[in-house]
Amino acid sequence: MSDTKPMCLSGKGVTKVFGLGAKKTVAVDHVDFEFYEGELISIVGESGSGKTTIAKMLLGLIGVTEGQVFFQGKPRDISTHKKKKEYWKDIQAIFQDPFSSFNVFSKIDAVLLDCINMRGGRWFSRDKKTSMMTEACSFVNLKYAELTNKYPFELSGGQMQRLMIARIFLLKPKILLADEPTSMIDACSRATILNMLMHLRDEIGMTIIFITHDIGLAYYISDSVYIMEHGKFVESGTADEVILNSKADYTKRLISDVPKIYEEWDLSTV
Ligand SMILES: Nc1ncnc2c1ncn2[C@@H]1O[C@H](COP(=O)(O)OP(=O)(O)OP(=O)(O)O)[C@@H](O)[C@H]1O
Ligand SMILES: [Mg+2]
């Protein structure tokens, strides 16, 4: 939360209702938020609380039932395909399942070339494009020469996640939405990927919206934290305000559920 940084993405009364009548689900229920440029914002909540739904609305993949999203302080307009494509230059995402993020019939070169083209590099020489792709791969510790001519399904889960970050490195969006990008991989790769994202944020001043169940991790990496329960933000503020001085019972419960790995086992009660 900052008064000095420019507003990046914000929302008033943003709501998503799926279905009708008895089958109606209010997945996101009148949420307000203000995300500032260059911040790392975490949205934390349990399964089914509406995190992915809000991510999809922010990306413009699904419509908003009620309310309004603002981009850089102005009402967001993605009413035409052309406007949507423009908007997607500024906002990109890494999803829970990396396998769903790529066209399985595109080779990895094509995936990365697409990013260069989107950033206006269509007419760059083949050499320049290759050197950009090589640089992006080495940023995430992948070897371009070993990937060229492969299909995404020929990569491991961890390599795939890193390929997604290589895409972001080339696209340099203003906003990156990361929906639990680390859930598929081990703790060590998870730390590496988070470090890569933080490094990228420092390098290009990107805003990161990080969606997770892990309140401990959110405390460690975030500037601002939004706690989500049943489609509502029950609490928001700086990481210190929300996690060290929580007001909502729900937040307190999430915190108390974090396993305390340093606490000694008390076997006397067993
Ligand atoms: N396309 C859909 N049609 C109907 N209901 C949906 C749809 N997508 C999501 N929902 C419902 O909306 C609610 C919120 O789902 P959402 O995927 O946003 O949760 P989440 O917080 O991302 O959960 P998780 O942590 O498990 O990923 C759930 O009750 C879900 O069943
Ligand atoms: Mg989800």
C-alpha cells in the first residue's frame, strides 16, 4: 500500500457469479482492491475461496458479473479483440498447471518467438531472435540449444515452469499474475523460481500478483496481502499489518494452521 507509487490495477465491487437459480455460485463477491506499480501482492485463501476466479477476471479471460476493473486508474476497456490483445501486452500469467499454458502443437522455439513478435520484434534478424531466446533461457537456467525443436510436453514439470518464466522475461509485462506457479515442484525449485520472479521484478519494475494457500510464504515475499474467504476479501494491508497484527479470525486461523517446523514435538501428551 503506497501513496507515492502509481496505481497499476484496481477494482470496485468486482463480482463473479457462475450459473443461475439453485445452481448459482457467487465465486467472487464485491471485492475492492488497489495494486500499486512494482509491488508484490499476495492473495491468500483456502481452496474454493475464489482466487483463480479473480485472476481470470483480472486477465480478462472471463467477464465481470458486476463491478469495474481499473487499469492505471482508468476503467479497463477490453471490449474488442484488438483492445484485449493490447491489454495482454501489459498483463501476463503463470497458471497452476503449466501444461495447460502452452499450445502442445507449438515447438518451444515457436512459443518463445511468439513472445518476441508480440513485443514488436517480428522483423528482427534470425540471429538477434536466437540470441534473445538464448538469453531468456539462460535467465531461467535452461539451455536453449537443448530445447530447440522440442515440444512442451517433452519437458519436465520444472523445466516447463522455467520456460513460462523465460516467456515473461521476453514479454516484460507490467503485471504478472502467478497462480501458485510452484505447486507442482519441489521446495528447492520453488525457491529458485520465486527468486527468478523477484529478480525479474527488480529488473523490469513489474507488479506481481501472487496467488497462494501459503500464508507463511506470502508474509516472506509480499508488500501487500489480501486474505480471501468465500469470495470476499476479509482483510488487506501490508504483510506486517495483516500477518503480524491480524484482525480477522479467518486470518488468525490460516496462521495457526501453518506447521511450526521449529517447534519441538511434545510427545508427553501422546
Ligand atoms: N466455470 C465455473 N463454473 C461454475 N463454478 C465455478 C467455475 N469456476 C469456479 N467455480 C466455483 O467458484 C468457486 C471459486 O473457485 P476458484 O477456482 O476461484 O477457487 P480457488 O480459490 O482458486 O481454489 P484453489 O485454491 O483450489 O485453486 C468454487 O466454488 C468453484 O467451484
Ligand atoms: Mg485456484
